[in-house]
Amino acid sequence: MRGVFHVPGRMLASAAAAFLVAFPASAQVAATPPPEFGWKNSANGTVNVSQAYFDNWAKGGTNTLTWEGRLEGVALRKEADWDWESKARAVYGQSRLDGLGTRKASDELLLETAYTRKVSAWINPFASAKLQSQFAAGYAYNDSAGTKTRVSGAFDPTYLTQTVGLGKSWADAYKVRVGGSLKETFSAARYGYADDDATASVETFKLEPGASFTAEMRRPVMENILLVSVFDVFANFKGSDEVDLRWENNITAKVNALVSVNAALEVLYDKDLSTKRQVRQTLAVGVSFLRI
């Protein structure tokens, strides 16, 4: 157990340090007047494309073409004694590698809604629901043998999490939430993401009660540069080795009204998927096709 858990412990310390270091910087900013009440909605869509071509290049190289489409939206209703915020994110992309064909490069579907009651400056009970999944099947490739194995399907696995607890926010830039959660996993028997190893049969549904902690930072770090960082922990009541960690970081630099540069880093630890931590990093230049 100790050998499995030391990596998430360092991730937890790093995320907490980054959050605490960034927070005092915002405390130096002069207080702003309270936001207006009512709806505050936004949506943004981008298409990112990268390409590389080599012809008689002595140092070698592989011709590649990669594209990614991203659509994000936020609907926020602010009132004197309550907030209701809903978020949606859809991402899909492919890479074509010379001699290896076309493969999925990114695939994500996220729907989240949260209702917060403003009881006092420090006590804000909330209830939230989050759905996470993917659009298309995923494969594990063996290039030396020229084979591929299907390891996931369309909307498989799908995770649904409901949480009730207490939260606190600062200046619409920082949020912290702690609560009790129910996490449901839906997956076909052929993939086994919902399977319980302790039973002989292969389950297609798994229910996990536990506790959750979420810290979110959303603030500009420079002019036209926005940093969004979300650190999420889910601890299953089964034991200390049943902890899932996800740390998402996204920096968007707006070049002009149409062109933007995006860098993303995601660190994931979920032993149901892998006993090792997983890392995904992307860097792309995109063209916005929707901005509301």
C-alpha cells in the first residue's frame, strides 16, 4: 500500500503549494465592487491544427497532421443569497502519422452543475453533480506487431458524481469545496472499468461512497493570459489506498480576437485505470469560431 500511495502524496503537496502561493497574490489586488446579479453566460469554441512534413530530410522525421476541436461553455446565475453555475466541455481530436494511420489524440465530455446557498461569509452549503465520459472508442497500439486492441468504447466508461458539502469562494477567482460524494461508474463487461476484482462475475456498474475535496483557481496571470487550475480528490471510504486524484491546468493566451495559444497539463491517478500516475500535455495554436 505504501508503494502505491507515495506518488499521489507528492501530487497533493504540489497542488496545495501552488494554490496557496497563488492566493496571496490576489490578496494584494484592491477590492472590487460586488458583481451584478443575474445571468452571466459565456461560450468559446476553437479549432487547433498542427502539421509537420519532411522530404529527403537527413535528420529524419515523421509526417504528422493533428487537429483538435474544443467547445466550452459556462452558465452562471448569481443572486444575493444563492449561486447556480453549470459548465460544459467537449473536446475531440485526431492525429495522422505517416505509415501508422489515424489515431485519437484527445477525447473528453464534461458536464457539471453546482448550486450554492450563501448562508454566511464562511458557511456556504452546496450540492453538485458531474458527468465525465468520452465520445469515441479508444485503442492500445502495438506498432511493432501492427496490431491494435480496443480498450474503451463510445461513452464507456462514464462517471457520474454527486456531492453535498460546504464551499468557500474568493473574488470569483478561487473556490474550495469539501463534501460527501457518491461516484458511479458505468462500463461494459468487455472493458471492465466497473468490475469488482473481489467477485467472480464482471460488473457493469459500480457505486463508490466517499469524501471529496476540490480547489479551483481561475485568474489572469498577465494581460490576455488566463490560468485555470482544478485539483480534485476523491477518497473512497473503503480505505486509504482508494484515492483518486486529478489535477488539470490550462493556460490560454489570447493573441487577438480570433487567434489564441493554449497549453494544458493534466495529471491523473486512479488505480482502477492504472497503478501508475498518468500525464497528458498539449500545446496548440487555435482559431476561435465561437465567442459569446
